Amino acid sequence: MRVLGVDPGLTRCGVGVVEGEPGRQCRLIMGGVIRTDPDADLAERLLSVETKLTAILQKYAPDAVAVERVFSQHNVASVIPTAQASGVAMLAGARRGLPVTTYTPSEVKAAVTGYGDADKKQVTLMVTRLLRLTEAPRPADAADAIALAICHVWRGGAKALLGRAQSKGARQ
Amino acid sequence: MRVLGVDPGLTRCGVGVVEGEPGRQCRLIMGGVIRTDPDADLAERLLSVETKLTAILQKYAPDAVAVERVFSQHNVASVIPTAQASGVAMLAGARRGLPVTTYTPSEVKAAVTGYGDADKKQVTLMVTRLLRLTEAPRPADAADAIALAICHVWRGGAKALLGRAQSKGARQ
């Protein structure tokens, strides 16, 4: 299963593609950051995020998209552009007919570090370890997006395993 | 000049197309509300808003798009989906190469009623009068989107007039 993780943002939008199976090691396919010009028109910036995300979806052909859920508790100054960028990211996935799932930061942290209140450094460290990278993903902003993708592989896997267990139970 | 006004929302997204010249009476081309299924997947709902907006852009071919600006002071429960829908609306306009402008509710109210703190009823009343309609636009949610479009025609006009005055001054 190949997953695109998106840590939405208008100035910096983290992206990461990971391949793996539930309960197994994941493999990093790509990690990066989409940047838009802060001086550009808002609508142009959103179009730029969408165009670049669509190019990534075409190039890496993931099976699913995982996007960080935006809360109103986020930084008040950035919550609106972040929500707008997340809307565009979800739209880009849905337009390609892919399932789009959102995860809270706590869910992602818990998935990769075992602890929902883990800090950014811990997340980056665990992403580096889990993918057996020789150094932390660069740019650093990509780590959160990669963690989202890992979270989806594993959580999707947990559901698939549960589904299998349930159908097995039903047969008994 | 033909303008599409969008009052963004995920459950109800107001739309209105108006044609006019700065300082002259505007003509209503269409008004309506895009609805999405509250039980559907978030990404699917955003895709549905974008698909319907794109169909309106194609059918009515406006010269510009005016979208209500979303603030973090908005209703906390709805600010995130509203911001996501606004991002999708701006994207839809930008993708067609149209200029997209955002206006605050106060700017729109001031444009159509002369008073930035006007209530919804006053806005609807003035939209009905300004367009010389025999009754208020239906559904009611469309009135705000129509007011946005009128605001853009008039404000865009103010800028155009200013531009003309300036170039006139430069020639003297």
C-alpha cells in the first residue's frame, strides 16, 4: 500500500510518500515541501499547492491520501490558510478517486512514537528509525507528512486485520 | 462586467451571478445555494462544491469571482469547513484564470446598505431593491452571495474610475 501524507500549509506544505504493509516496515518513496510565494495572491497560492500536489499524485500514484486534521485550536493567525490548504489537498485526492483520511496530530504521534504528546523532535527521530534512514528526512517539514503516511499504513492495516479477524470469527 | 459571488460553506454555499457597471444598476443573472450531504465524506463534499462551482463558472462565464473572507472570529465550530470551502471556491476561480477577490462581511454590508454593521435582513432588503426584484432572492442564503457580487462590481468600478481619473490627470 502506497500512501501520500500531507501536512497542510499555505507557505510550507509538507508531503511524504511511503509504501508498506500493516505491522511491517515502511519504505520512504519521497519527502518534500511545497512552498508558495507569500507575496502572491491567495487564490494563486492555493492553485499552486493544488497543481504541485496533483503532479505528485500523478508521479507517485499512491493508493490513499492522509491529511492532518485542522482544528480551530491551531495557531489563530494561521488556522484559516492552513484549513484552506487542507481543503485543497483533500480535493486533489478526491478528484483522483482516492480515499482521503484525516488524522489528528495526536493520532499521528501515537502511531509513530507510541505517545500522543510527543514533540516534533521525537516524531522526526522515530520516522528516521522506522524507515531505517541514515539521517532525518530533509527538509525537516517533510517529517510530519511522512509520519502521517506511516500512520495511515499502520492504522489502515489495523482495520484490515480487524476485518480479517472478524470475518474469520464469523466463519467459525 | 459579470461577477460570481460566493458565500462559502460546506453544508450550504451561497452563489450569485450579477452583471453591471460601476455606479449603475446591477442585473441578477442567477442566485442559488450549493448543498452537500452532511453525512458524506469531507473530501467528497469538497469535491462536490468544486464540481458544482466549476459548472456554474462554465455556464455563466463571469469575468471575476468575489468570495467572502473567512476570519478566525467566525463561529468556531464552522470556521474550519467554511475556510476549506472558501479555499476550494478560490481555487475554482483561479483555475479558470479569473481574478479572485475576497471581501469582509463589513465591506459587503457597507457596499449594499451603506452601513458595515447591517443585519442579514437589511442586506436581503437592499439586494432586492438594488436589483429591482419583485421579491427577495430565494433561497435566502443566496442573498449574501449576490451582495458580494454587487460589492465587487461597484468596488471594482471605483478602482476603474480612479484609474481613469489618474490617467486623465497624467495626461493633463
